[in-house]
Amino acid sequence: MASLLELKNVSKIYGDLHALDDVSLTVEKGEWVAIMGPSGSGKSTMMNIIGCMDKPSLGQVLLDGKDISKESQTSLTTIRRDKIGLIFQQFHLINYLNAVENVMVAQYYHSVPDEKEALAALERVGLKDRAKHLPSQLSGGEQQRVCIARALINNPEIILADEPTGNLDEANENIVLDIFRQLHKEGTSLVVVTHDPEVGEVAQRTIRLEHGKIISDEKNENFVE
Amino acid sequence: MIKNKKRLMFFKMISLSLLRRRSRMIVALLAIVVGATVLAGLVTIYYDVPRQMSESMRSYGANMIFTPDGTDSLTDEMIERALSYIPARDLDGYTPYRYENTTINKNPVTFAGVDFDGVKKTAPYWNVDGAYPTRDGEVLIGANVAKTFNLGVGDKTVAVSSIEITEDVDESLIPDYEIIEIDGVKSADHELPIKVVGIIQTGSSEEDYVYLSYSDVEYLTAKHRGYDLVEVSVNSTGGLESYTTSISNGVEGLRAKLIKHVAASESAVLTKLTSLIFIVTAVVLLLTMICVATTMTAVIAERRKEIGLRKALGASNLSVVGEFLGEGLLLGGVGGILGSVLGYVFAEIVSKNVFGGSITFLWWLIPVTIIASVAVTGIACLIPIRSAVDVDPALVLKGE
């Protein structure tokens, strides 16, 4: 498999604090990676750097072979728009737009808003019949599925999910994980940050962070393709 | 096609943001509507009130006079030329006066030949007890004359003019009168029976005169001559001073002057009114701007996560600014439309209550009000929107 994402000796330093300390890791195309760790372990910093929302203090970040560690904010915005799909713990749907309009917002910034495509994305996460509902009319699980549909709509190189099941009950957690399994089968690369062991265990590979360093990087033996 | 779809989505986003979050935006909209209403209303008043003021001031009488300048009297031709300097729409009316000294019961009285239709326009403040003359031999007399000669409405008397028979006397007007010659000077007493049909009360010098038609004055004096004075009533929106200068310079033998107390009070009131309108409009627009800026600051603070999300989804700073500015401008446009209609209603109410007349609807004021509202809202949005640019997209990854 070819490398999609490569972190080479990446550090993020705030004064005396090393939020990330000489981290190196590689994510292959189509791989499903879970990043786990307690609060303050550097998960969010790593997410920000992989998600092109922050730059490392030291080291290199290669996305699809391109070094993005020295890119300007404008270039990082373009890379994020074109290559990355984001899924959030708090869903972050725009409250005055309905489900399909929320999906179309991502299209709007990427290329062209197309309602048919947006509806197809909602159908993919089982929400076509809820397309015209406002976020306030959707359950937490449904809102997270809209968030997933929005992340998928522009066919990104990589899906980056930050605690995607953190606000969901077990039933909805399973629905979201089933969608992730489906995406993985279709060849989508997934990087999921979580502190939930159940979510970490279903990934193909689990990376554990502590005090800004990778303390383990293991393939999940029980992973079901 | 692509641009259309993007444009459609842009309008959808900004309009839905306003429609579905109306409880928040209603304060800003109200501020804009109030600002636009005051702007449209006061501009309507500013344009219409000078006309109404001028009409109101016309009830105080003429505001300009023509007098002979180096000549004995003013001819019809001179008056016509002088009036040609005043646009027809600004000329409310004019009355030439011809004064002659004559007697009633051997007591001297000044008679003034006038056109009574003209007088009604140039001296509408005359309080006439009785009626205006409609035929020869009928006169209006001033209250002082009535008192002196103990005359009332309906009374008849005789006016006598002592005419010196000179070359300019039209002897055909005095065929039957006895001409007396003393020391080579020929003269004749010419009589005109008159009937009082009205008594004038003005509290001013008009009460000392007898007013009659030109033909009666001509008959009484047996002389054809011009006029001693012309009273002119001009709508002052056109600039009275410039008219008097042009007329005095352009018509030889005639001098145009303003009747200061009328013209000056018109001018003073209009100047004060204009200043007041400018000040009130400026203050209201400033308050509108402050209210919109405050609301937009609160809106942007509330929507920091949404801004972060949009940036995380790939929105450039320009897109974010465009969307918030678009919301502000749309709000300004809607406020401008409502304000231009309500402004007319406001001006109409003011006009009816203050001037007792209806106001003219200024169609061009609709786009002007909308553009002004959009501009004011746009300026008010600029500072708060700048803070949207500083929002970090990573904000959305940090949870609550």
C-alpha cells in the first residue's frame, strides 16, 4: 500500500510544553487507524496538524506525498477542502440549515452544490428521509450521520474523525461504526481519534499517545475486514 | 451553470440565516427600518416642505415688489418682461397698483387701481367684510376710510378728482365737465359715483386706501398712465435673491426688491428646517449604525463555532466575510424597502399635522433609501466582520 499520510519527527511546542514530541507515523491509503490516549496526550494537537488546521513546530508532514508542514494558511485551507473530510464529536451542523443543506455547504466550498449528490450522500448513511429536517429535529445519532455524509460528499482522500461516538448512545455508536466499516471496505482512509476502547478496537490499527509521544502502535488482530 | 448554483446556495445560506434566526436579527432589522424610515421621511419632508412652506407663506402676501427706477411708472410691457425672469411654476400671482390722490366730501383720499383677481393671490390676508367689486363703480375701502367718512357696505358716495387739463389728459373721458381756467391753467372737477361693496381690515396701511378697478381710476383721473408698484408673489424654492438681481439688471426703468419681512422669515424657517433635518437624519443613521454594529458583533460572537466549521470545511476568509456581509446587506436591503414605504407614511403624517396638506411621493427615494440602508449596514458590519476572519478553524475540534 502507498503512504497517504506521513509524520516525520513532528513536534509541537508551546513554550516549555511539548504537546507532540518527535512523533513519526505513517498511514497507508485505505487504512483505518485509531488514535487513542488520555486527555492532554496530544491527540487534539495531532488532529489539528493532520487536519491542516495547525502547523508543526518541528518535523515534516507529508499528505499524499506533499510536504504540508510549511504551507501557508491559505494553502492549508485548500488542502483541507480538497483532501480531508472532518467528523466532529459535537457534529457542528449549521442550525438554520436542514440536513441536505448542511451537506451542500461542504460542496459549496469545495466545488458546486448539488442537491442530488447531497441526497445520495444522506442515503448512504440511511438518512434520505430526514433530508429536510433541521438539526434540532434530528437525534444525536442522526446528526452525526449528517456530519459523516458532509465529510464524505467531496470524496476526500482521508476521513478525520474526532471522538465521533463521544456523544452517542450504544445503538447510534454501532450505526456509526458500521458506516466506518462500510467506508473502509470501499477503500476510504480513516483516522479516528477516540478514548473509547470499543471504538479503538474495531479499527485496523491502534496508536496510543501519552505525553505527546507514541507509546504503542499495534495492528488489531481481531480486525474484521 | 456552476456559478448560478453557487450563487443560489449563497443566497440560500444568507437568507435562511436571517429567516430561521429572525428572533436574533429582528433587533438589527428594526434599527435599520427605523433609520431608513427617518431618512426617507425626512428627505421627503426636505423636498416637499419648501413647497408647502412657500404655499403657507403665500398667505402672508407678496414677497417681491417692482417699482419704477428713474421712470414715472411701470408699463405693461416692462412688467411682462420682468415676470419672464420668474419661471411660471414659481410665479404665484402679481398685482400692479396705480395710486391717485382724489377726494371724498372734499377730504383727500388715496385711490388705488387694482386687479381684484390678482389681489386675492398677492394679498390673501386681506380680511374683507362684504365682497370684492365685480363691476365698475364698486369699491373696497379701508377700515380707516370707512370710519372717517362713516361709510358701510352698500353705501354710495361720490369721488371727486380735480384734473389739471394737460396734454396727457384724455378729454374724451371728461366730455361734459366744466373746464375752469385760472392764470392760464385749465382744470376740471371730475366725479365718479362709487358704491362700497366691502371694507378691508388688515391692521396695516391698506386700511387707509380706496381700491377700485383700473378703468375707474382712469375715468376718474382722465389719464392713461402706467403703474406705481407691482406686488409679486413668488414661490421661494427657486431663490428670490437671484430673481430680483436678474430682473433689476435686465429690465430698464424697473427695480425689483424683496419684501424683507416675508422673504426673510421664509428663508430663515427653511434654513432652520433644513439644518434640523440634516442633524436628525445624521444622528438617526449613526444610531442605526451603532445598533447594527452591536448586533452583528453579538451575532458573530455567537456564531464563532459556525465560522470555525465553515473554515474547517474549506471556506476562505473572503468567503466568510462575503457571507456575513451578504447577510448584513440583505438585512439592509429589506430594511431599506420597509423604511422607504414607512418613511412616506411618516412624512405624510408629519405633513398633515404640521402643514395640513398631503405630501408628494418621491419614487426616486425608494432606490436611494435602499442604497443608503445597504451602505450604512455594510459600514456597520465591517468592524464586527473583521473579527470573523480571526476565528481559528481548530475551534470546532475542541469540543464544547
